[in-house]
Amino acid sequence: MTSSAEPVSRAERKKQELRREIIDAAFDCFAERGYHATGIADVAARLGIGHGTFYRYFQNKRDIVDHVVDDLVGRITGALTAENAPDAVSTLDEYRAQSARIGEALGRIFGEDPRVPRLLLFEAPGIDRAMAERILDLFDLAAALTAAYLSHGVELGYLRADLDVENTARAINGMILGTAISSLRAPEAQAAQSEALRRVMYDGIAAR
């Protein structure tokens, strides 16, 4: 059986590597200087490349942030397919297990490079109005995805019939966001915080 995908040439691999290096260098500069204080010259100097080389890959430094957002959205939606898709489970126990898998997947996505959530949560919204709206759109997308899981559970009867799906989805995502922010300072606590979040979702905090 042969693959339909064409092999990547050495030249293309080198282009992909340099693109990644430019993103990494830009992230380092953003972390050290802040987004607004970072210039293209800073990024180019860190890599020892000319301005022209930078502009062959990105239009400007904002283009780098757009690329990071696109990549993040693709990775998140990719983690919510197959066994993690909203309609892939039919019982509460299956949903609990699915939630754990999704939590682990999101933890890996954000934990692989803490600069990504730091940029998106603290730097990107202050770049300009259009980027702030784009970040808010990302949160709306996340709420819609979470609502799809809740709606499926209500429809099949393993979640409460009177559940306020839309607002519950936003509340859950607020807890996830809080966990992501906390993990920037204490990444070793991410797994325990995710477990605590799921316990609140399923068991509440009232004594029984």
C-alpha cells in the first residue's frame, strides 16, 4: 500500500525549520521585551538573519501571532475528534473518561510551550482591537464546543434535563481558563487542578 502524500524535500524541510525558528525567536523577544517593544530587527538579530529573510516567511510580527492562533485552534479541534468527539459517548461514565482524556490532551497542548498561553492570554488582546476580537472569538468557539458535549449529554439523558447548556459551558470554560493561568506559574499542579475541576463538574461541592 502506498501513501498519496508526497515526500517533503530537503529544501522544504529547511524552510519549515526556519519558520519555526523565527516563531521561537519572536516568542523569546516578546517574553523579554513585550510585544510592542519588540521590532523585526530584534527577531532577525537573535537568529542572525536579514530583514528580507524574515519577510519571506511573515508579513510582520503580528502575522506571527495570527499563525500561532491558527495553529492552536487546529490542535484543539484536532484533539476533539474520534473518541473525544461530542457524540462519541453515551453514558455518564464514558463522558467522565472522555473528559479526562480531553483534559490531558489540552494540558499537553498548552504545557508543551507555556509561551503560547502566556501570549494569547496576556499579550495578544492588547495588540490591537482586531486581535482582541479574535481572541474573544476563540473563547466563543471554545464555549460552543463545550456546549456541544453538554447538549449531547442532555439529549441522551446522562446530564440534567434542566441544564442551562450555554451558560454552563461558559462557566466550565472559565474554570479551564483559570487552571491554564495558574499552570503558568505552577505547571506541576496542572493534573491535580484538572481533576479538581472535573470533580466540581460531576459531584459539586455540597456535602452529601
